[in-house]
Amino acid sequence: MQPVAPNWRTSSYTGTENCVEVADNDSKYVMVRDTKDRNRGILAVPRTAWTALVEHAKRG
């Protein structure tokens, strides 16, 4: 069985610079990469930590 390619997306709030892309195909990790340099590497963040970060950001 071949692995499924990540489904990368950017926020609708993202401008033209300083952007990141996020993929959450895996159940344990959310993947983050720099939009300007996609080949530089991927940061894999535990889903629970990513959820906490997003909730914190929503609260301001």
C-alpha cells in the first residue's frame, strides 16, 4: 500500500509573505512547512499540541 500524499493548505488570512502551509492527513501529527521554501523541511507537531495552539490563537 502506497502512502497518501499530504493535503497541504494555507489559511485564507495568509498574505503573500511569511506564510506556512498545514497538512493534517495523519491522525497523530499535523505537518507544517514554509510556503516560500517547501523543500527545506517539515515540522511534525503532535495533534494535541497543534489543537491547543490553534485554540489559544483564537482566544487572542
